[in-house]
Amino acid sequence: MSALHDRSRPTNAADDAALATALTSQRRLVVIAVAGLLWFVIAAVVMHGIRSDLDPVTSQMSLYLIGESGGLLQSAYAALGLAMCGLALALYRASPSNTRSAAPLLLFVLAAVSLTVTAFAWMDMPGADRSLEGLIHHVSAYGAFLFTTVGITVQSLCFRRDPT
């Protein structure tokens, strides 16, 4: 059990300093996660306002990545990927050792990489010939969804092992 979880043993100054450092690190990871998520939401809303040529209800988010203003949403996808990694690492570090697993962390990192690849590999435009870049976009998008969903499921199963 880590110092973050073992409140039964007496502490000394070194333990207190280690705990303070760990909590500060955790807070930074949570701030990264929240900031990345907020940036993604703000950028997505702004993109729907900027791109009046696309229908926000029927157009895929991938279409918003293409064009002059696509860089805004690309940065938001990358920020969301960093947010996923920050949250996964924070959960890993904060979990008691009997519930900790590197599997969700790895799955969320793979999801973040897939999401970033999705942002920078453009999709094939509707009606256009298929391209390698479009295939990469398509496969990485599926990977992002798959890794995220499985990561959430595995993390939930890890939480179930915590008796508290």
C-alpha cells in the first residue's frame, strides 16, 4: 500500500514531504485532464460556429478537421489525448496497489495516440476515391473508440477490487 493510502502507520517529515509531492503531482495531472477536456469542448463548439458550410447534426467531426480552421480542432484532439493520458496516470498513481493495473493506463495511451493520428490523417471526402490517408484516419478512429471503451471497462473492473 502506498503512502497515499496507508493512514494507519505513524508518519515522519520525510513521509509528509513525499505525500505532499505525490498530491501536488496528482493535482497537476488532474488539471491537465480537465484543461484538455475543456479545450476540446470549447474548440468543438467554436468549430460548429465557424464552419457554417457543415451541418452540426449530420456532419462527422472529422469533416471539421479539414480546411483552414481544422488546426483548431486538431489541437483539441491532441489536447483530449493528453487529457486521457493525464487522467489515466492520475488514476494509476492514486489507486491502492491491490487495485492498480497498467492495462487501463496502456489502453488510454493507445487511445490518445489513435485520437491524435485521427486528427492529422484526413478522412476521405464523401464521394471521393479511397486513399491511404483516409484508411489510416478510419482505422485510427476505430482504434481510439475501441481503446477508450476497453480502457474504461478495465479501469472499472480494477475499481471493483477496492474493498473500501
